[in-house]
Amino acid sequence: MKILIDGMDLNYITEGTGENILILHGWGANIDTIMPIFNIFKNTHRVYAIDLPGFGGSSEPNEVFGSFNYADIIKEFIEKMGIEKLSLVGHSFGGKISIILSSKFPDMIEKVVLIDSSGLIPKRTFKYHFKVKSFKLLKKIYKLVFFWESDDTKMEKFYKKFGSDDYQSATGIMRKILVKVVNENLNPILKDIKAPTLIIWGSNDDATPLYQAKIMENDIKDSGLVVFEGAGHYSYLDDYNRFKVVLKSFFNIQ
């Protein structure tokens, strides 16, 4: 199904009856990647899943968005669906949006599940700073070596070769949005979340390391952390049977 919000066609699905739950996918993903979560709720709740702007079947934003802009779009979606109260389940970037919504609108949110959520600026190690400086130097050299090509052409080739996986897969305005959202720190607003919050994390998550989950658990008042040993950034897929048991327990699903 499609809904028009702020000039963008947004793709979403909904199924079931009962209390409302909205599932938000991570960066570079779409509804398909969160269907295993959707299917847990569809027989007991009214469950929604949406392709965030720029992903799946939804339109790209017309301007450079930040995470708070994404949250505003989701808030408008919730209102257009006629939902007054709901629970949020967010993976990675979807977790980041869930943090913003649950901190800004605490009276609207019943429960929150953060799965390998982004939202915190990672520790900047020597290795990180070395990598950044090397990247910048390589960029200058690349410009000089391929002097006959236009700046746009050679930079596109450069980023496809040396950029991060997310950066390589992003194009146009989504690349600029990625740069913006990865530099946003939500640590100061974690304390504003009032809803009971379940934090699920993979012990081997190298995209959002486990220490970030422990910061969230410490700063979100009514929260608890469950760590899946050996799982990575998609912990809900890596240990799906355990994930299903934990989620059903949190939502009192028989």
C-alpha cells in the first residue's frame, strides 16, 4: 500500500487486529528484511511496517534529511493511520528513529524494542583516525592521478572503490543523508524515554558494538539488555528462535 506524506509516496503494509505495533527497518534495508519480526505479531496485534523514505518502494526525500526528519515523517504516518498509542520495534537505523519518537512523544509510546540500534557516536580509536587521514590523503592523490576526468566522475569512482559498504551502495541525495545521520548523537535524549524498553544485541555486532547497548541500558530508565552470543548486527536473524521467545515474553504473547 502507498500513502503520500510530505510529497513522498511511502510504501507500507499492515495486518492483524489488537494493540498497535510499528516495525522500522535499518539503513539500506526495507520491509522484506523485517518480515520475520512482522510475522511474530500479525496474529495477536495490529502490526505495521513501512519502507523508510529512500528505501524499498518509498520515494527518496527531496532534501537532505536527518534522523529527526525521518522521525517527523513516521510521526505523520502514525497520525494518518489514526493511531493514538503504539509500540515500536526498530532495527539499527529504525532503532534510532524509535529512540527519537519515544523520547519526544512519551505519552504515545507503550513499549520499545531496540535491536542493534544506531544512535550513538562510536569511540574514535587511533585506528579510526588513521583510516580517516589515509582516506583523505588517498582522495587527494586520486584527484591528481585522474586529472582528465570531471570531479563528479572521478569522485564517484573513488567512493565506489574506497568508501564504506553503506556509502558505496548509496547514491545521490541518500549519500548526503547517510553522512548526516551517522554523525548525529542521541545520547542526550536517552534519559527522556519513559516506555519499558527491551534492548536486543548481538555480541559480535561490529556495526554498532555491544558497549553502545550497555550505554543505552544505563541511560534508559526502564530498560533491560539481552545479548545473543555469537550474533552480529542482524541478531534477530542470527538467533531467530531465541529472538522470538524473548520478544513474545516482552509482549506477553502466548
